[in-house]
Amino acid sequence: MELGMVGLGKMGINMVFRLLEGGHKVVVFNRTLSKEEPVKNKGAIGSDSIKELVSKLSSPRIVWLMVPSGETTDLMLEEVLKYVEKTDIVIDGGNSYYKDSIRRYNMLKEKGINFLDAGTSGGIWGLKEGYCSMIGGEEEIFNHCEPIFKTLAPENGYLYIGKSGAGHFVKMVHNAIEYGMMEAYAEGFEILKTSDFNVNLTDITGLWSHGSVVRSWLLDLAHNAFRLDPELENLKPIVDDSGEGRWTLKEAIDMAVPAPVLAESVFARFRSRQENSFANRVLAALRHQFGGHSVH
């Protein structure tokens, strides 16, 4: 098949490489044009603008957006809509909020343009391992685009989830679960490191990857991180978030579904960004006030 890929970030560029290896024709556009060169060298067709990208595609055109969620996606979609035509297909493969995807689907539907929301997981390892894809939208449009998802994914690594928004909803919860798993690993490793046993975390993570009930790809990545930097001395203890955990927590609250592990994992990331926490200063002051405990 042929498609246009807009956005050649860490995931987008490797997705293009994988699609080219699978025999697809890929037209690319990135605002920083120099980022197009590596994939052009492998057979991708470059373009200097969205207009040029669309002009190089055959109808019905498929334009895949792989850009940051939120306003950036809206602005890029606005530009794409200037040039696509009825029956063309737009796929959002970023980490968009599912309600934004439903809004975009309805907006494009009024113009006769098709839209799929494709939650995409795989990170920087996707070129080698494949990209797990969770797709929402009209099933007929998914069926038309299926060869693309099949090439990007490992075996059994893509699924049509349901109506518009379903793909990004499932990906949102997927990322929230990831938050909780990462937090559990992080806390456990700190307990091990603080103990009197002087354990080797590289060895422990390697051990647990063989037959343990807590083995996972995240554990393999932890093993790799400890192998490269056993004390993680080159990292600051600051953890960002891209929104999915917050969105899932909000859904849990709205639906009255208890999610204490998720909530704590989200708040832990917030705490990591506080160099001088006011809340902790309040705790110290209160201990001093009621018990005369020493303060620093």
C-alpha cells in the first residue's frame, strides 16, 4: 500500500523504516526537513509541505499523523484538511485523548473524510520488535488499512477495537497500567538497594527475567538500564508524564471505579518534579509543633 507519514520523531521514523521494509510506498513530511534524509535514503519519498505530501499520494489517500497530542495534532490536522478529499483517510497514531479523537472523527465525517484512531505502543524498540496497535473507527476503513497495521505489528500485535475513540481509549488505559507497573518496580528496587544485603540489581533483574512471575519487557529494560549504569548516576529523579495516566484516573473517578495503584503512580510522578516540596515542609512543621520533633 501507499501512505503519507507526517512526523518523524523517535517512533515515526522507525515506523517508516518498518513500512519500507514491508514493501509499502511511504511519502514523508517533517517540519525539520533534514529529518527526512535517513528514510529517503531507504526509499521513502520526501516532501517539503503537507500539500506536496498529499499530491504524491493516490486516491483514496492515507495520511498518518505521528505528532504530539493536543494542539499540535489539531493544527496538523487542520493543515491536512486543506488538501485531502472525500473518501481519503486520516489516521492519528499519537497518544491523543480519546474524546479528542471522537471529536475529530465527527468533524471529518461531516466533510466525507474517514478517520481512524490508532493507539500505538512500541517506543524506540518498535522497529525491531514491532508496534502493538489498537484501532478505533469504522471497521470498513480499518479493513482497507489493515495491511499497514499488519506490517507495523508483530504477530497478533494489532486489533480492531471498535467505534471511533476506542483505540485511543484502550491505549490510554494501557499506558496507565504501565505507570503502575513501573512504579511497583521502582519501589521494589529501592527497597532492595537500601537493604543491608548489598544485592546486585543487574543480577537480580536478570534472574527475575527467567521464570519469575514478575518477568516482563519492562523488567528486561530495567536490567538493561542497570547493566549500563548500575547506580543510575547519570539520571535526575524527575519523571514526566504525557497525560494518559491523568486521563485514565479521571475516567476512573467519573465511573466510580477504584484505582488506588494508578492514582499513586500518577502522584508519584508529580512528586518527582518537586525539588522543595511545600507539602513536605508542612509535614515537618506539624511534627515539630505537636511533638517537638527536630527539623532540618
